[in-house]
Amino acid sequence: MEEQLLKFLKYCFMAVMRRLGIEIKAACKHFVCSLRRILHLFLRFLNVFKEDLPEDDIKQKVIDLRKLIREDDKLKNIRNDDTYLLRFLNCTDFDVESAFLRVQGFHNLILENPNWFKATSPLDMQNQIENNAKAMILEPDRDGRSIYLCKFGKTNGNLMEQVQLDELWFESVMDDPNVQASGISVIMDMQGCSFKSFQWLTPSNLLMISNIANLYPCKEIVYHVVNTSFWVDAGIKMIWPLIGDGIKEKVKFHFDDWSSLHQFIRPEVLPPEYGGSAENIDFEQLYKWLFLQDSIIRKKLEYRNLFQNSSL
């Protein structure tokens, strides 16, 4: 849709320029540079408008989606409470058919890859959580997305465990209506990473990560890469061709240019290490907050055991 609108708007612009007798080449140079950004903001405006549905309409769409799920034998044992279904509706602009396809795709991924999608909880992964590598910062970015910090130089464990850990942090905020409507910004801090850090990023693992990113029921996930090094840049260049175009469009490289990062995330919510004016991140306080949700998150994910076992 975006590409079609881009071509249409470019055609209209050139027609207007000709009508006004303005030099097209000079005018287009600035126009083409800014058109994609303007169009992206315009589409975000349309999405916000779509989300501002009457409450009764939203309730009916939840009912319609639940009906489709209950009629599907494979999906009969998944979560179907309102809050969970709203995740899928929000990320598909409340189109029930699209939301149902997203439900099918995501849960097929869970069925086919049970080792990546375990019914775990924060206390089950306490050792990984307490190494101060990942945390959900309880402040939004400029577009209202929650901010998730990943310090990849401090992570330990294999890639599957890291994905499970990410999901636990995501689960801590995904039932928030604001997060469902806006999405999540991920700060990918590469400081301390070496070329060996990319050993887990095999073609099959990259395909899995791409599938998860494309099917996970979140409105939008934007990735901000900071603190890269020569070796990290080399590793990124190596895996970049294997990453899907949809994800590439969401990746922003800031290196150590904090003014670039601040265009998306206000410095007032970032600690000094990212050029911000907020206090240093209190990881201990954040993971205690996550541990308090242990029973809630465990209950949210426990359906997977029955869902996966019933499909054997």
C-alpha cells in the first residue's frame, strides 16, 4: 500500500510542478528525500484513526475473532480472552480476517518450534534476568512505544533462551492498551560484542528470528542499533542479506550519535550513557518489578503446554 501511494503522490507532485512551471529536477530532489517520511506519518495517522473505533465496534470485532478461533480445531486450546485477542487486532488495524491469519501464523510457529516457545516465567530464568543485560524501561519513546533495552555484550545463554527472555519482558507490558496501540522500541546496545557474538546467527536461526518478528502480535517493533564497533559492523554486513526487508525497514543505525537516537527517543527518558538526562538504569528495581509478575506471566503462557500437547 505504501509503495502504491508513493508512486501516486510522486506523479501528482510532478504534475503540479509542471503546471506551475517549476524546474522539476530541482524540486524533486528535496521532495523525494522527505516523501517517504511524510507518507509514513500519514499512514500512522490513518492507523490512529482506525484504532479510535467505538467501544461497541471493538467488542464486536473481539467476538468475531474469537468465533473464528473456536471454529478452528487446531486453535481451540489457545488463549482467547479479550486482552490477548486485542493484541492481534491492534497489530492488524482491527481487520478481523487479517487478525485471524496472524493468530494462525503465530501459533503455527509455536507448534512447529516448541523449544523456542516454552511456557516459562521470570523466576524460571532468574539467573539470565539478573545479569543486567535486558530490561523494559518504563517510559515511552516519542511515538508512545515502550522502550526495551538489550545490552548484547552482557547476554549469556543460547539464542533460544534469549528469545524466551525477550518474550518474558514483552509479556510484562503487552496487555497495556497503550503498548498494544503503539508497539515497542528496542535499543540494541552492541558495546562489548565481538565477532564471535554472531556465532548463533546461522541462516536457520535468522529465519526463525525473522518469522518471530513478523508474526509476534505487536503493533510495531522498531530497532535502534547503538555502540557498534568494527567487528560488529562486519558481523552485521555478513547477516544483513539474510534479514527480511520488513525488518530492515524497522532498523535504525545510530552508532554513537545520540542526537540521532534522540530524534526517536527523548533524552529526558534516557540515562547519561545514551546522551540522556535521566538517572542511570536501576536494573535491580526493574527485574524485581518483573519478578512480581511471575505468577501472572506464568498463567498467560501456560496454555502453550496444552496447546502443544494436544497437537501431537
